[in-house]
Amino acid sequence: MLPLHPDADPRPQPPEEPGPNECCGSGCPLCVLDMYSDELQRYRAALAAWRQRHPDAEP
């Protein structure tokens, strides 16, 4: 199988970190910090998979 060209398989982009005032601190069931943590885990998994597909890409 030929390696994918980076343009056809772009590097995953990290999620945008919430600003310092985006969490209200009231214990919301869907806190922006919890959602960011979930998105960061998905990003890290996607990046690891992408790096396996593109072993010669910059770290």
C-alpha cells in the first residue's frame, strides 16, 4: 500500500483551548473544560494514527 500524500490526509489540528473565563465554575454537567479534555484525547489519538500513516512527517 502506498503512503498517503499529506494533502489527501491532512495532519489533525489540536482543539482550541478554552479561555480563562469560559468556565463559570458552577459544576455544569457539560463543562467547557471537560469537553476540551475529551477533544484533546480524540486529537491525540488521531495524531498518533496520522503519524503512523506519515512516519516521515515532522514531529
